[in-house]
Amino acid sequence: MLKEGAVVLSLSGRDKGKLLAVVGNEQNRVLVCDGKERPVERPKRKNMCHLEEQGTVLGAEEIATNKALKRALRRLNPSLNGKT
């Protein structure tokens, strides 16, 4: 299982190619959000085989609010997320 706060790249689905942050685990899936299309209040359930771990873990304060999450993901790779 991926740790909470881990940054992942979506490999399939509508969010393919976007950076997401793991906000929780649920059975054999993880809960991910990006702070814009998928806010922290409404995370997306995603199969772990559809995600690629990026080797970065965000702190609890960076995944606490949508604004902080968007800022943290944009700082990591602005070309993947565009203007979020």
C-alpha cells in the first residue's frame, strides 16, 4: 500500500498523466485527489496498478486543504498539471 501523502502519476482513466496525492487506503485501492477536479472532500478510489509512484511524499499540512494541495502538486511538476 502507498503511504498517505505519496505523490503518484495516473496511468489510466480521465485523469491520465496528472499528478495526484494519496489521501487514504481502502481495501485494495487507494484514495487520491488533486485539489481541483478531485477535492480533498471527495477523493477518487483508484486501483494501485493504474498509478506510478513518483518518490515524493507530501506532509500533512500540504494535503490538508485543496489550495495547499494544488500548490504542492504544481510546485512538483507544473508541466504535468497545467494551470491548477
